[in-house]
Amino acid sequence: MKLKKTISIVLSTVMVTNLACSYIASAHPETKDIPSTVTVTEKEMPSTSSFRMDEGRDGQESDRNFVTYREDYDNDHMRHSYRKKELIDRFLTQNSKYLPKSKMRDLSAKLHRLSCDDIHKLNSVSLDNPSHMTIISIFFGNMGLDRLLIGKIGTGILKFLTAGGFGIWWIYDIFKIGELTREQNWEKLKQEINEL
């Protein structure tokens, strides 16, 4: 945001200086030593390679060049921001049922820090469906298969050896496996984001 304000101030100053030089040169022909062009270098404006405002007839062409450049810059920036927001919204909508609701705001903040390409890469992360895991827990939970599938190997083996915790653990997991799956998906996605 500060960079955008700085660029805006620099460009505004350049335009005002150029217009002032044009006015002085036209009002006082004896002042031909005042430069009629202003150059902004790459160091001052990192988003462009170089920008030269050449004065045309009565300074109108330089005004047109400045306005055109500014509109192009704003349009590109807005287009990129809109595309990124659209990607983030789509990602959150598609994956909200696989993740804990309490983590959605945190996920949104993390996605805003990523580039569009990184957000596309996140679509390849395989997330487990909590509804499918609940069904697996109902039919195969007494054997610990539900916990094994979400990556909890130790408790999955223990559940298998105790026949679903003598049935108590099995019934408990029927109601909790969806939440455990969402938490596991969140950890998987967070790890992938940190690697990008």
C-alpha cells in the first residue's frame, strides 16, 4: 500500500512539474533553459523499466501519456487483485466442508500472502472427506480403519487390538471422526502452505 502511494506521489509530482515547465515556457519564451521533459528512473518506480514523459504540443500529449500509463497500471493491478480474490474465494468454497470452520479466517489470511500460482498448486493437495470417514467409521471403526486412514497409526492399531475400545471407542469415533478428519486436513494443508 505504501509503495502504491509513493508511486502515485512521484507520478503526480512529475506531472505537475512537467505542466509547470510547459506553462512557464509558453508564457515566458525567454526561459528556454528550463527542461521540458522529466524522466523517472527505474529506482524511483520499480514497477516499470523506465517512464519518460515527453512534452507534445502544449503539454497535452504528456498529460495523455501519463493518464494512459496510470490507467494501464491501475487496470493491471485491479485485474490481478480480482483474479487472486476469485481464486481464493473458489478455493475456500470448494474446501470449506473438508476443513474446520474455526480455521477458515486463518486460511484466508494465509492464502492472501501466496501468489496465484501457489494457490493453484494447493488444489493438488488431497483432502479426506469427513462424510466418507464417518461412513467408514460406522462399518469398519471397530477395526480402527477410520483412524488409520486419517493418519493416526498408533491409535488405529490400539483400536484394532481392543476391538474398537470394547465398542465404546468405536461409538465415540462415529460422532468425532468428522471433526478429527477436518483437523487432519487442516494440518496437511498448513504444512503444504508453509512449504510454498
